[in-house]
Amino acid sequence: MKSFTYERANSPAEAAAAAARTPRAKFIAGGTNLLDLMKLEIETPSHLIDVNRLALDKIEPTSEGGLRLGALVRNTELATDERVRRDYGLLSRALLAGASGQLRNKATTAGNLLQRTRCPYFYDTNQPCNKRQPGSGCSAIGGFSRQHAVIGASEACIATHPSDMAVAMCALDAVVETVRPDGATRNIPIAEFHRLPGDTPEIETTLASGELITAVTLPKPVGGKQIYRKVRDRASYAFALVSVAAIVQRDGSGRVALGGVAHKPWRVEAAEADLPRGAKAVTAKLLADARPTRENAFKLTLAERTLAAVLTEARG
Amino acid sequence: MKFDTPATTNPIDQLRVIGQPVNRIDGPRKTTGTATYAYEWHDAAPNPAYGYIVGSAIAKGRINAIDLAAAKAAPGVLAIVTAENAGKLEKGSLNTAKLLGGPDIQHYHQAVAVVVAETFEQARAAAQLVRVDYASAQGAFDLAKLTDSAKPEKITGGPADTKVGDFAAAFAAAPVQLDATYTTPDEAHAMMEPHASMAAWDGDKLTLWTSNQMIAWNVADIAKTLAIPKEKVRLISPYIGGGFGGKLFPRADALLAALGARAAGRPVKVALQRPLMFNNTTHRPATIQRIRIGASKDGKITAIGHESWSGDLPGGQPDGAVSQTRLLYAGADRMTTTRLAVLDLPEANAMRAPGEATGMMALEIAIDEMAEKLGIDPVELRILNDTQVDPEKPERSFSQRRLIECLRTGAERFGWSKRSAAPGRVRDGRWLVGTGVAAAFRNNMLTKSAARVRLDSSGIVTVETDMTDIGTGSYTIIAQTAAEMMGVPIDKVVVRLGDSNFPVSAGSGGQWGGNNSTAGVYAACIKLREAVAQKLGFNSAEAAFADGQVKSGNRSVPLAEAAGDGELAAEDVIEYGDLAKKYQQSTFGAHFVEVGVDTATAEIRVRRMLAVCAAGRILNPKTARSQVIGAMTMGVGAALMEELVIDKRHGFFVNHDLAGYEVPVHADIPHQDVIFLDETDPMSSPMKAKGIAELGICGVAAAVANAIYNASGVRVRDYPITLDKLLDRLPEVG
Ligand SMILES: Cc1cc2nc3c(=O)[nH]c(=O)nc-3n(C[C@H](O)[C@H](O)[C@H](O)COP(=O)(O)OP(=O)(O)OC[C@H]3O[C@@H](n4cnc5c(N)ncnc54)[C@H](O)[C@@H]3O)c2cc1C
Ligand code: SF4
């Protein structure tokens, strides 16, 4: 771990301004991802801005009939909130499928969205990795790629985004609220929040430098059966090989997002029109441009079969 | 004490303390955090400095140059040790690769430097400033490509190859044949406590507080590596947070703590950081195993052949995957071969039940496949081919062999008769459900073991031996042995372990620790009883030791009186004659497993497990059960998830942390049951006990594999059995 300076911010604007003031500064929330990466010197911020004291830890109704989830609401609290469980069951289920009880007690809404990939080469500083060290190459291509992306990847990077929560938020049409160092706020639809790797896999979101997440808002509840199905080798405490977040209405229409297949939660609205026709039709469109590796081609079959099971469950 | 004739009735047979489910006597210390693990001797050597290891970034090649300037200038740095400045070092006889690499590099993450600093954080930060310029060389990393060049190499307890009769002809003539190849991957011990040591020098004397299963081996090998007399080395290792064979040998933490302490002139602590735990240390090697079985139509095995390939660094050793095939089933014509390839992966070595663990993974699927071909129930097929003698040397019988009873008891208790022999028939909601069985088999090893027993004037009996407790329960069964022998309650016994100042024991490994170390304590107690009897004026043959008293006829004297004002001590060693040569000593069992396979995703989840074990006298059914359920859990890991994934381009295990190397979590292990057959084995020792902790893993993975086949109809011969290996072969969903 490199030495760093530390300050505790008292308001969102102050935090964003502090980030603007100090080059290579980072916010720290729960620290469950950032600190691990700092110990390995994968992240080497020169300055940490602790945002834990900001009053962004509430879940409040919005005037549009939705919910605003503060950036610092802990994953445990979010998953167990009565309103979330009642109206956004998908989100609650996705959260509970992730990490462990202890981690969820620390992990925050914003930190979860910004957690970094679990590509093993990203974690091994002896190995080339474009995401960690731009221009050094991608070790996963031609290497161990069972966990990696099957769609939307690039020659530069085939990593996946590991968050379960984000997949549910994507299906729920969540919106990320931020404040920039100059004090300007903006709303970023979740579909536009995470980026595909392209030539710059080190840039993972559309956040500007120093931009602070203040909340995530959920639109008015959409009802339907909400199912989050996470597939993995062991029963708990593992990242998804593939996950399916689905909202299925009584008439068979609905929404689907996939986790574990791309650099971001994977949702193609055009594919959702085929939901009444079944999983095969939907995944054919969802994953039409898939380019898996030899080791992860099974994810295509797995995604289709998992979606089929989810649709059966939704109908049942 | 020489043990060379079968045990007769002795004080252990009273079973007042032995055989009771006594709680672990070290439990309170562990649950209150007062048991000192290697990294926690805060008072023993005050003001220690901290070492952090730099692992090689290449698998094979040379170091051109190391630039230490930036690291040396970093805050808090006291010393940096590399092969260049370490002075002359030898390679320990138990190590295949050097613990400190350079200029030649033998494997990925081989230690190339240790940075010593005032704090752990400073050492870690400075370690990342060490710049190493490597010249990488081509290495061999793919076992499958090396099978032709692999050479015969002997295995633990036997030759490379064995041959009885004419296997080829008998197999060719057999009306029912199986010829199948199975693979098992490299596996990591993945124990909770990493390798850790603290070293302190007093002049030319070295004390190492470490985490090690074998004290005397390691004293000798550390001394050899440092080229100092072994009298100058003291090892202290009373608590060990798991070993599984990974801590049988000296590792980089111990050597580099010693070198770091010498360089810094202060005690130094070194723990392997978790990401180094997979490539810096030893691992269970991958195997390729070809099994051929020929049988008559009525299920009698006529020919059995088992060939195994594994790899290791030059000078290394093979996995003994064929061991059990030499002994487990009858069959007149038989052969086994062991071939070792040279690989440039990290060092392969022992992991829980080395040999049988991997061998049974393959053999016990093969038997299941044969049962199906023959149309015979897999429990019955195993019973049909039982042998009471060593099938390679029929003049040797087994000291005890109750495999059939294990299988029958297990089948009864598990409800085996309700099973559908045809696969893919049972559905429970979204799950395809199936059951599988496998035999369990692991040899029992005898090695000499010494102990000292001291009686003080308050009647406290203190046992001292360099035996280790790696979480197994050694403290407790040793206390039970001494309590039984001396006729005192267990709370009057103090057990002190894991110190090279104590008499040399069997140590922990190969499931030999329990039987041998308690037999050593038995021997010492017999001596102490004689001394007590003499002191108190009893005829030692007639004196009874019970309730803290020594009694004979009408006379009864408190045991404590024998110590007078001081203490009475005795030391002895159990040594073995040739009973193990005359009789084959093995442990037996049967594993039954029920699994569910998700109809859509092919996720595999174990639903219930049962093990029935016949392993001599069970010294403590509670600690023994813990060992067996732990082993069963590890077997599930081997079946379903554990695999060190090799990057075959660069030659290292890629998933080198506990996020990437998955082992079972609680949710994977829903229900386990263990039954011990009531057995004593008078050939094994005066304790009449045998090993149990490794038997528990042998066969588990195959039972899981067989259950998966029974559930889904998909036969997978390559471990671990992950969902991607089933997915394409499951019926359509929807
Ligand atoms: C062992 C383990 C298992 C896990 N398993 C899973 C799993 O199965 N599924 C899953 O989804 N996740 C899993 N996780 C990841 C876990 O969900 C994340 O670590 C956690 O959500 C991160 O939240 P945090 O608040 O601790 O973030 P931090 O570590 O504090 O921060 C993460 C990133 O977010 C930035 N950040 C934090 N707050 C803000 C803000 N308000 N505005 C802008 N930037 C901000 C930080 O600068 C940093 O870059 C696992 C983690 C571990 C360690
Ligand atoms: S996939 Fe991405 S994160 Fe992984 S090695 Fe390649 S560039 Fe790095």
C-alpha cells in the first residue's frame, strides 16, 4: 500500500471539491473493495476522502412515487428495507445473493456500483493488464477466461462487472444522481452509467473525475414477478457465472438484464419484446453479438437455460 | 517400548477416558483467543520487525539484476535479504525447490527477497519497490503433453510399478471391460492460517516460533538450509491453524524470518501473504489416470490395471494415485504403473491422504461404471470383489478389514435400497436427485514416537512431546491417554506439545499422528507407572491406577505421593517391529452421498452425506467425527470446485487467492453423518487405534461424482465436476 493522506468530508459539495483539489484522490465508503486493491497497489490514490459522514444514508420516497437510495445506504439495510422488499424485490434478492453478511453490512450503494472486476490477472500485478496498466496487454485473452465476458468485450479487455446489485438496478431503470466538483448535479440512467471496455478498459463509468454519487433513484414500482437468479459453482459467497434479473408481468411482457456476461449489466430492450416467445428467442437477441472464448462459451447456453427456468418460475 | 507382538489387554482397554467424546481441552484457549499461533507470540520476543516476501514474477529463468535502492530508502526498512546477500544456503532435504530463489528461478512466486521493516505496512510498501529484472525461459507446464516422456518413479511405501500374472491377456479375455481415463487437477491446501514464523537469534542460536506439523524434521532441515548444527535450532509450534500436509516441510516464511532476523539484528515475523499461498508453497499435483478393469459376467474382477501420471519439478516425486488399487479389490491378474513428468510449476507434495485421495477419485468412479456395465448394484460389486489378503502378496492378510460391514451398514442407514439404478429418474422440484457410493481406503502407517510424562506432588500429570495439534485434537487424545494410564481425571493432565525441546514424536501427517503419538505416551506412562509402583512399594504388575490412587489388595495410596516433594518423570518411545510387514494395515470405510443437479443450470448441490468408518479404536468419537466431517467437506471441494488453474503460457496457478480458489462454504454442506464401527486393531499399537483423518476424504469425491451420474445420467471423468461439464448433456428446459 502506498502512503496516502486522508480527510473526512462533511457535505457532498465539499467532498467533490476536495476531489477536484487533489489529483489522484479517491472517495472511500465501505472500503471493502478499495482497501483490498490498495493493499495490492492496484489502486494507488494519493489522498482518500472519507464520505461515510455525509448524510447520504437514507432511503426516501421521491415525488414521482419511487425511492431515492442514498449513496451510503449499506447493502444490508437496502436489502432489508420494507419498501424495497415490497416494491423492488428484485433489488433485495440481488443484494442478498452477493458477498456475505459481514461485507453487506459495510458495502454501500455507490461503492457497490463502482466495485472493480474480479479478473484474476487484474489482481496479479506481475501480469499485463490493460485495465490496471493501460497499454500493457490483456492476459485473460488466451489465458484463463472462464469467468470473463462473452459479449461487448474488446481486444483490450474481456472483464466482467461483478456487481449483482447493478444488474437488478439496470432492470429497474434506476438513475444515478451525482454532484460534480463545480457543484453541478446530474442524473445518469443506469444503462449509460457503466461503459464497455473499448480501447480504454481503465475507464469503467461515465463519471467525470471527482464526480460524487449522491443517490440512486428507482422509478415508480412496476410490479410483476421479480426474480434474481444467480448461477455459481458453490452455493454462496461466489461471484456469478451468469445471473438473470427478470421482471415478468402477468401478460408475459417484462424486462431482463444479465450479469456475469459483460463489462456492465447486459440489457437489450429490443430483446424484451420477445419475452412472451420464451427464453430462446430472448437470448438469441440479447446475446446475438456474443463472442465467447473457448472457456466461457458455456455461458451462452447457461444464460438461455437460466432465463428459461426463470420464466417458468415467473409463470408458475 | 518395542511393539512387536499383537497387543493384549492393557489399561487403555478400560475405556474410562479413552473412547469418550471428551471436548477438546484446547478449545477454551482457542475460543478466547489465548492460544498463541505463530504470528502471535507478542511477549516471547518483544519488538519484532516484520518481513514481507517478494515472489518471483516468472516461472522459470534467471534474475539478471535486482535493484533494491528504492526499497532500501523506503521508510522503516531495516534490511532486505536476497540470495545474493543471504550467505551460503543449502537446500533442505525435504524441499524440492529452494526456498529463496535466485539467480535461478524454479517456479512462479518462488521467494526472491524478504524486506524487513519496523511495521508490516512499511515492509509491504517497500516490497513493492523491489525491482527485479528477469530473463524468462521456456518451461513445461502441461502434464497432458508430457505423458510420453514421463519416467517411472517410486511412490511412498512402494515401487513405481507392480505386476501380478498377465494383466494384458486377462483384460483382453474378460467378457466385460472398462477402459477409461480420469483426471484430477492440482489442488491447494488452502488452510486458514497461512505459513507464518517468528525468528529470533541469540548469538548463533535460532528460535523459530512457527506453524509446522513436523517439529524434528524441520529442525533438521532448517539447520541444513542455514548450514548450522541442528542443536542450534529450537522450533516452537504448539498451535497450528490447519496444515493438511502443507506444513510438513520448512517453507519460505521460516527461512526468511531466520535470515531477516539475522540481517536486522532483531526478531522478525513473516507470514505468507494469501496470494503467495498458492504458488510459493506446495500443492497436491494433478493426475491423469487410466484404469482398465476386466470382469466375468457375474461381476468377479479378473483383471485390474491402474496407470497414473503426475508431474513435479526436477528431483520431485509423483502422486501415489495407484496405492489403493494394489490392495482394495481382488483380481488375479493386475498391474499398476506410476510415471512422473518434469514440470516447471510450483512444487508438488503431500496433501491430505496423498495418493489414495486422488487414486480413489478415479478408481471409485471406475467401479461405478463397471457396476453399470455389469448390471450389478455398486455396493454389491464392491462386496463381491472384497479380499481379506493383500492381492499382490496373498500370504499377507489384513490386520483388520471390514469394508463389507462398512458398505452394508452404510447402505442400510442411508436407505440405499430405495435408489433407482437407472440414472435421471428422480425429480424433486427443480432438482434431479441422485445417490452415489464409494469405498473409502487409506493405509495406516506406523512410526516411532516418544513422550515424557511427569507427575508432581499435587497429582498433576504433565505430558511433553513434540507432537503437534493441527486442529485435529492431539491435545485431547493425549490427555485422555495419560488420564487413562495414570488413573486420574482428565483435568489433572497438562499436555505440552510442539516444542523441539520435547521428545521426538511421530508428528502430524499421513493420519499417523493419533495412533503413534498416543502409543508413545502409553509407553512413557507404563514407565511412569513402574516408577510410581516402585516408589510406593507396590508390585507394578498388580498395582491398579484409578481415581487418583494406586491400589493393590487392601492398600491404596494417593498417586501424588509418589512425587514426594518434587516430581517423578519417565520418558519412553514406542518403536515398532515387523507387524506392519506381516499384516497389511489399512483403514476402511464407505461414503454415501445424495446430490441435486439443477435441471436448468446444472448447478450441483450436495443434499446429504454419510460415512461409515472402520479404523481401529476410536480414541475420541467427537474429535474423530470432526476429522471425518472435515475430510468429507474437503472431498466435496475436490469433487465440485477445487482446481488450481494453470496458465499454460506463463506457468503459474492463476486463481491464487480465496476468491478464485473456491472451497466449500457452509451452504454447500447441508447434512453429514458419521458412523464408526466398533473395532480394535491389536496389530497397530497398544492403543489398538489407527488413522482416521485422511480416510474421511478418500472416496468422497467419487461418491459425489457417482451421485451426479445417478441424478443426471451425465458421466464426468474430469474433476472438478462443474456445471459447464454437464450443461450440454442435460435435457432441454421449459
Ligand atoms: C470477498 C468478497 C466477496 C464479494 N462478493 C460479491 C458478490 O457476490 N456480488 C457483488 O455484487 N459484490 C460482491 N463483493 C463486492 C462488494 O459488493 C463491494 O466490495 C462493495 O459493494 C463495495 O462497496 P464499498 O462501499 O465498500 O466501496 P468502497 O470499497 O469504499 O469503494 C469502491 C469504489 O467506489 C468509490 N466510491 C465509493 N463511494 C463513492 C461515492 N459516493 N461516489 C463516487 N465514488 C464512490 C470508491 O472511490 C472506490 O473506487 C464482494 C466483495 C468481497 C470482498
Ligand atoms: S480482461 Fe481486462 S482486467 Fe482482465 S487482464 Fe484483460 S485487461 Fe485486465
